[in-house]
Amino acid sequence: MRVYIGFDSNSFLKQVQKDYRLPPGDLPDVQRFKEVLSNYSIDRFQKLKPKLIQAVDDMLAFDIPELLRKFRNPYGQ
């Protein structure tokens, strides 16, 4: 596992929580998260493909809402 000098993961997660207004339960346990990540070499992951990211973003923004509009709302009138 890589160790970054001066990197305080607890402070980092608290700042992320504050910046994005996340409840504490939405963040991982820091120690457990470090243990899980220690089994991976992140620099060996494939690079993100911008076209694929855009396709997923479009699907979430347009396709899924359109699909949901086709279903009857069981709670509506």
C-alpha cells in the first residue's frame, strides 16, 4: 500500500463530507477502506473513457427519466 506523506485521510473524508453535505454514514470506515484498497494497484486500472462516461451520463439524464415516464405512478392520481 502506498503511503502519502502528510495525507490525512480522516481530514480528507471530513472535508468531502462537508463540501458535499453527506451524512457520516454515507462515507466508508477509513481503516476498512484502506485495507480493501491495499489489495489493488490503482495505477494499473484502465483509464476512464470519456465517451463511455458521457454515454452513461446521458442515459441517467435522459433515457431513464423517459423510461420512467412510461410507467404509471402507483402513488399518483
